[in-house]
Amino acid sequence: MSIKIAFTSCCDAVRDPEQSTWATLAAQDPSHIVLLGDNIYMDYGLGDHLGNGKALYLPLAEFSQRMHGYYAQQWAVQHFRQALAGRQVHAIWDDHDLGCDNGRCLEPHTDEFTDSRYVPPAYRQCAWVLFEQFRNTLKTQPLQYPANPVPNGVAAQGLGSIAQTVDLAPGLRLHLTDGRSFRPVAGSQASLLGGAQREALQAALLPEPGINLVASGTTLNDWKMYYRDFVWLRAQARQHRILVLSGDIHEPDFRERGRLYEATASAMAQPASITALVGKKSGVFALLTLEEAQLTLQWWVEGQPQATLTQHISRADWQVA
């Protein structure tokens, strides 16, 4: 019996309220869907969104109301809801869910009032509560999106991690990472995940022949800027079977780094006018099919299958066939 897992990222319901590619994804009949961050866009720098970093200048109540409204708009997308119906959905956040393009929660480079990439604790707490509400909505799938739990933006919780570990099947584990809450200024000795999350992830990795899917909002090229964690992950891949599922870059991609593999699927829903302007892709998702002998990865771009991108990984020796 095969297991199908669809994964994608980057949905903008403001500029793409139809998102028809979700119907194509649903037609592949996956049992699981993994959302790899940028489930909404608080800023963008183009079109009718705020400029990059400007959301953090909003009063906290307005920040909360705007973010909740974007989640509600995404939930109102009919193709999106229909694709999720009856399926297990797993989600992480990335920078735009946090409220700031390339945002991070540790170490303002100068100070929190002039560093446009630093998300102060109050905004992080608000974003955390609203993301967790969205993640719970993906599971409960109500007809109407629930009311804002923090209308004034003040949250009493939300400085922890959104990371989770989920067993999808015997010998198949999904690690939902948090690449934003503990991210400092980039550097060779900096840790993207933070020490506690890195240690927890290492302890949760299945030994061979178990397969570990590591969901990351950003690609491993981004991890390279935090070289400590990148080297650590490559070391883990010499002992464990790891396939990183990543998003963010608005492109489909597959990379081999020794025994460490990465499959990227992004963006799911961006308007054609914007993607053409910046030379990127939309209508992108990927499907991972796990069978007895191999893993198969397939991609769709603009809702169309891309046969030339198909990859096979053997379960006998964990090598690309």
C-alpha cells in the first residue's frame, strides 16, 4: 500500500483568491498535505500589501486584526478548503506568517526599533497565537473561520516553539521545524533552530531504515548562512535517512547533498502578473509517494505535471535511482 504526501507553500489569498491549483492537488488524492510556511502574506513589497517590514510598525491591535483577516481570507478560498477536506494537514510557519519578510525573533542587529527584520516579543506572541489558531482550523475544518482570539493583539503566550513531530506511518516520521522563533542574525556559528530544538530533533530522528521528512520553511541554501546547523544536519544524514521538504523560493527544485536530499515546492498561489514580473513560478506543489521499493517525487507547475522533474529514491540503499 502506498502513502501519498502533497506539499507546497506560499499562498496569497489577497491577490489570488481563486487558487485553482488546489483542485489539481486534490485530484492526486494525497492522504497528507504539508504546508511549508508563508500561509499568508503580512507584507510583500509589491501590489496591494504593505511594504516589507512595515507590518511591525502597525499598532499591535491593527497588526492582529490584519493578520487574522488574512488567515480568514485564506480559509475562505473554496478550492483550498475542498482540497483539505478529509485529509490530514500539517503546517509550519515562515517569515510572512510571523509578520515580516525575512523576519527573525532573536538578536536585533541594532535595536528593535530600527532593525526591520527583528520581530519584537509582543508581535511574535500575537503571530504565534493566530498561527496556532490557523493550524487548529486546518484540523477541525469548520465552515466559518473562528473569531480573533486576540483582537487587541495582546497574547499571554507564544514565546515557545511551533515545532512538532508526527508519525505518518510505521517507519515514516514528519518533523515540523520552527525556523523563525530562534533565528538570530546569520553567521557561521549561529543556529537557525536554536540548541534546544536541534537537540530535540536529533533525539526524534528515526534510525535506518526509517525515513525522516524534515519540513523547513526555507531551503537549505538558507541554512548555509547558519553553517553550524547546516553542518549538523549533513552529519545527521550520514546516520539517518533524511528528506527535507522546503518552500519559500517560488520555484520547484530537487537537491542532493550526499545522503541528504531536499525537495522544494513553492509557490502555490501567486498572481501570474507578479510571478512573470520577477521570473518566478506559481501553481507549484509536489507529491511524495512512498512505496515498498522506493520514494517517488513529482512536481506540478502552473497546475501542470512536470515529468522531467520526477525523482526516485531507492529504499534499499537510500540512493537516487
